Amino acid sequence: AQTVTQSQPEMSVQEADNVTLSCTYDTSESDYYLFWYKQPPSRQMILVIRQEAYKQQNATENRFSVNFQKAAKSFSLKISDSQLGDAAMYFCAYSKFSNTGNQFYFGTGTSLTVIP
Amino acid sequence: NAGVMQNPRHLVRRRGQEARLRCSPMKGHSHVYWYRQLPEEGLKFMVYLQKENIIDESGMPKERFSAEFPKEGPSILRIQQVVRGDSAAYFCASSLQGQNTGELFFGEGSRLTVL
């Protein structure tokens, strides 16, 4: 069974600093997708960044970047130049595409506080 | 293009009553997922449906819980004879059939409170 582990229930960062959120996962598959989702206080989850496992290059989206270590099954999220609006719950997720569609597995989340 | 719509946003039920949560996926999406989020916990997978078909219900309790996604209309998550432990936020998400980019689009959730 696929599992996703986020070992940091809470993190805090000073505004304008960088912060890294950790995620590890367990799978026997070689082709899959990894995601970071953000859940702001308004509670609607939105996609932050996505990584295809077959791509060696780490994904980046503006101030968000990942460090994908496939052999170590690690997928950390780095937020650069943190802003107050980055405060949210962040969920790491794993997905495996199959003929019947995608199944998604989420970690327990990391609550990020941004200190002004 | 409207996003994933869930209703009601808030639902209060007494123990033993039934709760029905509705989810309309994004236009064109035929895959629907239901997740439960308890305080200080992550998203717990419940069920994955396509139109008129349950793909995976391994996360759903065997008793009192059921889900459907009919050919027409929204997906329904039904909880019979609710108990206090059912109090949680229930999130629906949808994805495009056959899409292999894997993105889920979430609704704003339905918060169920059982008195």
C-alpha cells in the first residue's frame, strides 16, 4: 500500500525567509506523480506544485520548488521569500495513474505559520 | 467554468439521523473522490467513483456509509444513523477522465456536526 508521511505537524518561518517542508512516501511503482497541495484557512485545497516521477528535473513554480529524491522516496517543498499569504496547511500527495484513473494518497499535513 | 461545488457547507444532525452530502464535480470531470478530514488529521481517503461506478471504496466504513455518482446529478455521500464520531469536514474532489497529469480539484468541503 502506498503511504505518505509528513513528519512535521507544524512549522514556522519568518516573513521573507525560506522554509522547507518534508515528505516521504512508500511505493513499489516506478511511474507516479507527487504533489503539494495548500489548504488556506478558507479550507479549499489548491495545487501548489506537481512532479512526475520519471522526470529527474525538480519542478518549480515561482517561489515554490521541490527537492525530489526518487531513490530515497523523498519529496520536500521549499518556499522561498515566504509571504504572509503562504500561511496554510500543506499536504503532500502521491498519485498513481492507471486505466481506471488516478488514486491519490495524502500525508497528514504540515501547518505553516508565517511570522511578520 | 464553475469549480467543484459541495453542499451543504455546514450540516448539523442529531445522533441517529441521516446526513447527505452532495458534490457536483467540475464540468467535464467524471471522477469523484471523497475525503474526510478530522481535526489535526490529514485527509483520509474514503471512496473513489466514476459515473455509475464505484472504483475504490476501501476507505469507507462498511456500515452506515454509502456513496454514489449517478449518470445525472451530483455525487452523494450518505451517512446513516450518524454518531458523534462522524463529525468532520468532508471534502469532495474531481478529476478529468483519462487525465494523467493527476491534478485534483477540490470543493470547499462540508462540515458535519453531530450533536
